[in-house]
Amino acid sequence: MKREAVGQLLFVGIPGRTLDADTRRMLEQLRVGGIVLFRRNAGTPAEIAALTAELHALPSHPLIAIDHEGGRVMRLGEPFTKFPAAAVIGGCHDADLAYRVGTAMGVELASVGIDVNFAPVLDVHSNPANPVIGDRAFGSDPELVSQLGVAMMRGLLDGGIIPCGKHFPGHGVTEKDSHLELPVVRHTRAEIERTELPPFRAAIAADVPMLMTAHVLYPALDAERPATLSRLILTDLLRAELGFGGVVVSDDLEMRAIAGHQPIGDAAIVTLNAGVDVLLVCEHLSEAALACGAIEKAAGDGGLDPQRISAALQRLQRLREQRARLPAVTCALPSAAHRALVAEIERHQL
């Protein structure tokens, strides 16, 4: 299996606001399919645009992704518009408002060369003690989350950005933070059908191009493996039963819910075999290199079906083609129109 193919399966993080020589060399060696930006990479809009242009020009032409949900999960500060958390938008009960926020977010991100937004959050906030989702969800009603999630997804697309719904099959009821440990959800299959799955069903019906997995153990769905590592959940449920044909991306494999239980190379193989197309390795390029080496070895010795990699690469290519068809946009920052939209949302709260 060629490195050019294996590297495409990885989306990685980089250390700073500019592309230093060591990082460039590593990215060129890995031939990664994508780069995920974080606050550590966020300079001025002009600096971000220069960085994304340099990254796009790498030999593997990586897609550039970011978590830009609004509220407490936004990597880009002023002069980008600070949109409120999803729960605030959910409190307005207005799908058109969610659509307009998605469009505005998309325009701002696309104007600086970003391709993918890891949003909207499709989790249903069904546990007030949840330490990680909370106001990142549109609300506790699956129907409301479905409507607003689909609306924001469509807005992001019309704003020039590929949306990625998350975290399948749901992170809203957990009592633990998967960044730190492995959460377990003991809902019955009937409860999962009633609460967690409706927003994902709605997004799939609306042709969401990308979904992110949850590092969460659902014993009713798979008693042994968390969703990211579960063929029962990702292939049997998500692909076969729910009919999702887009790109499945893992949450970050360096989070403790996964990394605390097995080496990155082992996790990469199990994750790909489960049905994931793209692996996130967001903190250390050295870990991405280990994952890449493990995938190459497994593809050569039968530990990983080459057809599994081929299917993933085909889906990723379709995603790239969809990105190329999205509208080319520009946006002067700060945007008075987008700040007026935030003010409109605030008035809804009065």
C-alpha cells in the first residue's frame, strides 16, 4: 500500500501559526489528507489565509478543517464573529436562524481557506451533568436538534464549507468527558432509537457529507468496543441500517478514551476495520507517523483489508469533489451583517 494512499486517511494537527521546516518535512513524508486547525494556529485572518494557502499547496493537497461550533468551541477569535452556543440558538426555536448562522460561519471560514467545519453538534443534551456537551447541543428535544442541526448543516454548505455532524451515535447523555476517560451509556436500544439517533437519521436523510464518531461505549449496541472502534455501530448500524454513504471521521484518537487503552497504531487498525474513513490525530505528528506505519504494515500482512482502504479513499475523493463545487466566497472581517445576526439572536432571549 503506497504512502500516498495511507496518508490520505489521516487528518493531523500542526504546532504553530506558520509552517516551520520540520513540520513541512513531516507533512510531506506522511502525505496527509487533512490538517485540523486549533487555537494554537490562529493568527489574524490574513495570517490564517496565508497558512491555509501554504498547507493546500503541499504535495498531498490536504483539506483544512476546524471545530467552529459557536459558544465555547471556537478556535478563531476577533475579528471573526463570536456566535453563541448551539443551546442559545436552540432556545430561539427557529430553523431559519440556525441556517443563517451556519451560512455566516461558512462564509467566514471559507474566506480564509478552511474547507471543513466539525459542526453541527447532533447530540441531544439529555443529562444535565454531562461535562463535555451541555450547551454545545441545540437542546434536549430530538426533534428540535434534528431540525436545527439540518438547518445549520445546509447553511454551512451554502456558505462554502463542508459540514461534519457529530458525535455518532450520541454524546449528549454521558457523565464523563471522553477527552479524559471512556464514557459508558447504558441506554437500551429502544432509548437510543428514541433519543440519540433521530438527529443523525435526519442529517443522513438530508445528505450530510460527513459524520464524526463518539468515543463512547454503548453496551446495547456493542458490549466490547466504543463506537469509534465498533464495526457493529459504524458498519452494521450507521452504514447498513441507517444508509449513510458519506465520510466517517473518528474523533481524535489521542483522546484518553482511546489512547488510554491501546497504542495509536493498534487503535488506527481497529478503527479503520470498524468502518472509519478518516482518522484524527490532532496533537502529535509523531503519533500520526506511528499510525501511518501501522496501517501500511497491516495492509501488507492481511490485518487490514485493502478494499476497506479503497472504499475510504473513494469517499474522501467524493468529499473533495463536493468541496470544489461549493461557492467561492469572500468576507471582510469584522462583518457588520454577522454581528447584527448575533444581536438578533440576543433579542430572542429577552
